Amino acid sequence: MKVTVDYRKQVYAGWVGKCIGVRFGAPIENWTYEEIQQALGEVTDYLPLPPGKLFKPDDDTAFPMILVRALADWGPDVSAQQFGETMLNYLGEERGTLWWGGYGISTEHTAYLNLAHGIPAPLSGSSALNGRSLAEQIGGQIFSDLWGLVVPNDVEKAAHYAELATSISHDGSAIHGSRFIAALASAAFSFETIQALIETALTTIPADSEYAHVVRDMVRYHQENPASWRDAFLYLKAHWGYDKYSGVVPIIPNAGVIVLALLYGAGDFSRTIEIGNMCGWDTDCNVGNLGAIMGVAVGLGGIESRWRIPMADELVTAGLNGEENYTDITTCADIIADAGEAVRGVMNTRSPYRYHFSHPGSTQGFRMGGKVIQLHTIGKGDPYFGGEGGLCATIKKLGKKSQATWYVKTNCSTKELSANYYGATFSPKLYPGQRIAASLYLPEGSPTTLIGALCYRKSTDGARVQQKGVALQPGKRTSLALQIPHLEDTTIEEVGIIVHNIGEGLVNASVVLEYLTWDGEPHYSQRFDKARHDGAMIAGWTSWRGFWRLEDGVAAGSGPSQGEQYTGSLAWRDYQISATLTPRLGPFHGVMARVQGARRSYLFALAEGQQAVLYKKIEGRLIELSSIAFAWEHGKTYELSLVVQGATIAASIDRAAVLQIDDLESPHLNGRIGLAFGAGGRTDFHGVCVQPL
């Protein structure tokens, strides 16, 4: 692979383009060309969101962030079956991320159920099993630009990954579509002309395939009729339209839209996505693909600011790991580029900080308050600002009785979303007990009366808590650090910077946040009689399976098969989790640690046969590590605890140690916390406490 020095920047541009396209296309998804033309005419900008709302999660951006994890979990030689395992691990059962339209209707839903019932990939997505109509829907290509971002300038390798990932749910023309789109995005890293891009991508699919035929037909039509994209669409509709295919969203007509939009867009980002959107059909999918391909091709400089500014670099996804569901475009691009560097076997060049503002315009969801009137990114070595670059806050008329703040949300609620039919649920990103760090740079010539501090806001009272202010010196970098104490029954809703002026009069200034980050294990307690619902879930928790609700002062979990719910961070390593619970029905009631998804975790449970059992979950199978006889009773309340430290796993009941084991064979070394009940049972959970060792 030929990789440019700006690989990460181009990945970011591609992911920005993807997110723009999805947001642009989503409001008119499944509209026809005629409906768009009659109701809207020329569509050249976003349709408005409800005031104050975040753009909803969408499968086009949510599922790629699941699929890319396969490379981190399984390595560059990942198989189709391991992609299937990734799907099962990071999705709730028939909830979140995807369209769960029913078996035999939704291709991904069908594949999920096949995989969950032991049918391996690629059989799980094959035409032989599911029928050609279902297997050749659009999902074969809508997620596959991801693999072009992972693998630059190597269309065959990008197409290979795309085929593996797509084969868990699709077959036939859908496989060809996945390879073609991945190849377009990969080749776009060395973009010259649209025609050359298309010809290069065509080398990755069979020349006699129906997919290749529709591509070449649209190329031919454009060569003969280069003036009107509308005429080209009418030709496409007449010869390759929806009426020629079965299923909900057939891939071939939408492939034609992508090709004609690329050709008639003539290398212009805005015009390409506008044409793709006005063609109708599966607009968010098609325009998302177009945005990713053209974002890589033209780079950030070729994407007009009018597309980026409304997005504020924010993104909402809908996976099982709730802390990642309110995220930002930069963080997603970092994860994708991490995978790309790992595939090439090169050193990871990612910034060590959560918020690093490395790309022009990458504000990473930061918002402004008080006397901050503008936020913008500054490049490293800027001749005026100096320093390492970062997020610059422009401050106007700051006096003694006012303040300047810029901050980022660390938690989210479903009430903040424009819609939520892809079922996002959220856990906080930042927890009590963790340590926040940041660096501020004050340019030379700035006022000498400024002090800066880290601050955070709690959910209970809404007030900001800040550290003691530190003097900011012009031309100097100032490091800040703040330890959040143990807290009970509250979440951290935002974190940021606050600047005060301790001098006389009003001052103007520019202050650069070079980075902000946090680390460490949590230290907090939650009583469920103080908790609340967020949509259909308990606020702060995500559920793999089961009916979870707040009732009579407890978090009750029940269902026909084993259920689990989770919170916390995948980054947590060594800690203790304790849960107070009352078994009500059934033979299984437990607490979980180092949860890495639905298929990997440790679990300590009161189990059948009057036992307390320590389990390790691997690929969805519960493997008993150790057990002890324990005469537990329904209706009696117990405190179950798990301590995880390195490879040592220890369990206790009512603060008395009962089991300990060193798990030396591929231990789970990090992950979230969880609660579990058994099949046909109910468990009432009164509260949890998490603390560092």
C-alpha cells in the first residue's frame, strides 16, 4: 500500500464525508425522485433538525464502528466467522444499531438470528440459505467504504475485507457491491479522475456480473449524454429501476445512483452528494457512500464549511457499548486509522489524548459558554499562537464577575436525539474517581491576569465543580489536573475549561486547549431507588437481552432466557464491583466484571444446585472456573462482589471471600461492569458500587 503522510487526515476527511452524506440523505430516505422534485426541488443543504436536538443514530455510521472492531479483536487475518462473532458481541439481541425488520425481511436481522443460532458465516448470509432476493439487498455496500478507509491504495485488499464482512449477511451482487465501494474509497487516496476511479474499482468484481453491467451502462450513458444528470437518472430508472428487483432495498438500482452521481458530480464534493440525494431511493446509504469516497478524494479542503459547521464534529451511534454511543467524528476516524495502521504493521501514530484537535475543524463536540464567542482549531506551529495547536477559544470582554467556558458532553440522553428508531442507549464516558488532565497555551502578548481551571458538571444539581484556578502565563503552556472524588447517585454530564480574569476592567484573549483527557478506575455508587428511566432502558445502562426496568425501588431484570445489562468503560482494568441483589425467581443471579460485549466477560452468580459459581464467558459460552456450595435463598438479599486484578479473579458474598482463581489462559484484562439474571428468572438489584483496588 502506498500511504501518504496525511493518512489519518484523509481518513478523517472520508469519515467526515460519510457522516455528512448520511445526515444529508436521511430525512428523505425512501423518497422517490419524483417526490423530491415536486416537494423540494433542488436539494442543496441539510433539512432542519428539531431545535436543540442531536442528529439521530443511523445504521450507516453505527454498524461500521462495530465491524471495524473485528480487526482489533482478531487481527489482520480475520475470517468471515470472526466478523460474525464481532456482530454478536457488540450488538444487543435484536436491538440497536441495525434495522430489525424481521427474519426474511431485513437482511442483517436475518443474519444475526442465523449466527445466534449457530449457523456460521458465510452460510449465515448466503443465497443458498436465505434466497437471492434477501441476500442481494443494499446492505452489501452501505458499510463497505469503511474498508477503503482502512486500506488505502490497495483495492484488492480493501475489497477482500469488504467481502469477508459483507458475507456474514449478504451474497451475490451484494458482495460485488461491497468490493466495488471499498475499492472506490481505497483508490480515492490517490484520486485523479472519476473515470479512473471507477475503472480501478471495476477490476475487483467479475466483468460479467450484473453489478459490473449497471456500472458500465451508466459510464456509457454519461459519455454519450454528459449534460443532464436528471436524464441519466430517468434512464437508470427505466432500465435498472426498483421495479426490476424484489426485496425492500435492492442493491443494483442504488449502485447506478452512486455511479451517475460520481460522474455528473465531476469531482466536486457538494455537487456529487446533492445529485446522489436528489435521485431518491436509499438516500442516506447512497449519499453516505458518496460522501466517504469524495471526502477522501478531495480532502478537508474540498468539503465546504457549510456541511461541517452544523455537525459540530458530533456523532451518535447505537452499539452495545454505551459509553461510545455519544461520540465525535475525530474519535471514530482515530479508531478506523488505528485499524489501518495495524493492518500495515506500522507503529500506531494516534494521539494519546481523548481530545486532541489534530485536524482542521475537528472541534470534537466542544461547546462554548460565558464570554467565549468562537471555537476554532489551530494547527501546530501556527506563527501567531505557537505551541502544539489545539482548540482555540476566542474570549471577549471578560471581567471579574464573568467567566469563559468551553466544554464537551460526557453523557447523553435519548431525549436529546432528533429520533431514535435505531435504539441508541448511553452510558457516561467519565466517572467519579477518575483523573482529568489538560494543557492550555496562552499566546504571547495576552493579558497577564487570566487563571484557568478544569471543571465538570454533575447530574444531581447541575452546578459546575472546578479546581482552584492556575495562573496562565503568556507564551507558556500550563498543565492542569483534577481528581474527581468518590460520588454517589450522580453522573458526570460534561467536562471542560473555565477561565477567569482576576484583574481590573474587561479583557479580550485567545486561549488554546492543546488536549483534554482522563484515565484511572472509577469510584462511585448507584442506588437504583435514585435511578431513572431513559427511554425504554435504565439511564446509564445498556442491555444485551432481557426486560430491565425500575420498579419498587429496584432495578428488576427478567425474561425467558439469560439477560444482562452493562455500564462503564471498556478501558477499565483492575477494580472491584459489588452489587446488592435479591433473587426472586429462577436459579441464576449474578454480577459481572470486565465485560467486553455480549460474548466475553467474567460473571459471579448464585447458581443452580445451591452453588456460587465463577464463570468466564468466551464466544457466548459460560465456562465454569470455580464453584463452592452456598445455600442461597429466594427472597433474601445478598451482596456479591468481584475483584479483578491482572489475571486474578476473586469473588465474595456479603464481604466474605469465597472464590479466587488465576485465569492464566487468555484472560479478559479490561471491560465494563454488568448485572445478570438467568433464564425464566427475575433478579432485583438494589445498587452497585465500583471502586479501584
